[in-house]
Amino acid sequence: MLDREALVLRNRAMAAAFHATPTKHRVRRLALSTIGHLPIPKQKPRDQERILLIRPDHVGDVLLTTPAIQALRRARPTAELHALVGHWSADVIANFDDIDYVLTLPFPGFTRQTKLNWRSPYELLLASASNLRRIGYSSAIIFRPDHWWGAMLAQVAGIPVRIGYDLPDVAPFLTEAIPHEYQHAVLQSARLVERMIGALPAESLTLRYPVAEADRSWVAGYLSEWGVEERIFAIHPGAGQWVKRWDDAKWASVADTLCDQLEATVVFTGGDHEVALVRSIISHMQHRACVMAGDTGIGSLAALYERALVVLGADSGPLHLAAAVGTPTVTLFGPADPVEFRQWGSPDKHIVLTSNIGCRPCRILDWGGDDPAHHPCVREIPVGSVLEAARRVVNVSG
């Protein structure tokens, strides 16, 4: 095993190589620049202002876009706002009254389906652009900074105003390319909307998810069936990549200790694919736990988090959902940068924990088959730090 200094140097070198632009991407960039200058007929002006909001990402990123969308709605009350998202996040955005229509696409690079061949992303783009042209849009905002595919889609669809960030692969397809600054994702989305409606101070941007009464009732019934009537806290241990995950035994220790200290029952959440992870954690525990992993949709998960004292977990979309319903959070960050992706809200209510290892944040979420022992950033976070943070946010909110 490498010593700590050697490990940091190794990981920094690998991260630098990962972030370097490979030859095939440079070739693609030239091709995109050429395509971006092709004369494509624009859509005819419409009497109704109709704005297309493109966000291909998953739950957390989509949630962090909603403060900007709500600001756009306040400034453009008569405009039609259409969200173009993946089916994996349609339920998130559909619950916001600010959105008039939700359209879905299996965005290449974000869907878990295997690509049929090299042509399939472009065939999808042409077919989708034809559909968007029939609907007719006055403008489009490409919220993901590096999403060249979405920017190209908007251009091929003939949308006359296309707003996004001035990044090499994206800029050729934009009519308004804004200089990119590395800042929180909420602010990044707001800067794009500002181009249409004017300045948006950070304090005016609030993240709030609307919880339905039907979901509150369902959660109350679910917990009652488990015999849970008292106070609860929630743990969402899963994350999209192994490099973000903490150790099962450490989660078990935190859960057992907080059950005693908070006088509450722990509820574990997660998707269908995370049930085995939750069961592994529970096998290390002494206290009884309630398991909702695999049984919640976005709405019911929000309702559960709303009634929790605190939600703890790895850096993932559900932790942003917890913040969006006003519940304190403790989030364990590894390779991602909290500057960009920490929970939106008061740092006293939403605590971020990180390792002090010198190679983080590497901003690489997929290390493939590399030995997990070479990426200890999350696993180095001690149990004591998580417990202290949980007690602190509960006291601040209580």
C-alpha cells in the first residue's frame, strides 16, 4: 500500500490526466464547431412566449436548478415554461407548479441504456429536434454547463435564442454564451436566467420542494405499519458511485448511537438497487431500524424527510431533497466539490464533512476498476465527526 503522500501524488497525476482533453474529444470539438456554423432555419416567431429548459441530469442537479426556474416564472408569469429532462428526474420537476409541461428524453450519456451504435445519439437528436420544432420555442436555456448535445439539439430545432455557458463544445450552438465561473450549482443556473430577467441576488434564491398531503399520509401509514410513532431520523447511505460511499459498519455505529442520543428511530432510504446495502448496515446494528429503501418515490421520500430530525448520507440527490423540505442534513463528501454541490442553505443547518486528504476534490466520480483503497477520501471521515455534526444541526433546528 502506498504511503499517504505518494497516494496523493498518484491520484493528482491520474486526475490531471483524466481532465485533460483526449485527442478524440479535440477532433469532436472541431466537428462541433463546424456544425455550429451551419445555416439552420430558425423557428418562426410565436405570439406565445415559450421557453425550453434543458437539464439532462439526475435528481440532485435538477433540484438545484429549481430556484432559478422559480425566479424565471416570477419574472415571466405569462410565458410557457417547458422542462426537457430525463425520465429519471421527471417526477422531481413535475411537482413544481412553475413548470407548464415536462418533456422527457433518454439523454445520451445520462441514460443507463446501452448505446446501440455511434449514430444513435445523433439519430435521437434529429428526431427530437423535429418534435421540438413542431412545438415551437422562442428561447432555450441549457442549464448543464458542458451539455453540448442539448445545445446542439436547441440549434437544430431552430430555437432562435439559445443561452448557455461559453465552454468550447457548447458555445458554437449558442446565441448567448456566458463566461463560466466555478461556483455553486444554484448560482450557475441563476446566472443563465439573469440574461433574460436581470440580476438575481443569492439571498433571493430559495430551494423549496412542494410536499403533497397525500404523500404525508402515505408516509404516516407506512411508519405506523412498522410501529414507528415517535421521532425519526433518516440515513441515505447509497450514492451513484462507489467512491462516494462510507463504510457499512460506520453507518451502523452512527445509527445505533443516534437512536440513543436523539431518542428516535432510524429510517433507512434508498432505491431498489440499494436494499442489499441497507440490509448489510442493519446486520451490524443493535437497534431496530425501519427500512423504506425501495419503497418510496420522490414525493413520499420528501414527505418522510420533512418529518425527520435530520437526514444523513453520502453526497447524493436525496440529501438535496432533504434540504429542499427544510430538514437539517449532514453530508459526507468525497471526490465532488462542496463549493459547487453542497446543500443550498445555512451552513449551520447543513453540515458538509470531508477528509483532509490532499487529492480531494478530484471531481472524478467514476474511477472504474481502480482499487478502492486508493480513494479513501470518504472512508477517512470519522464516526465521531458525523455524530457531532448530527447533534449540532438538530440542536440548531430544535
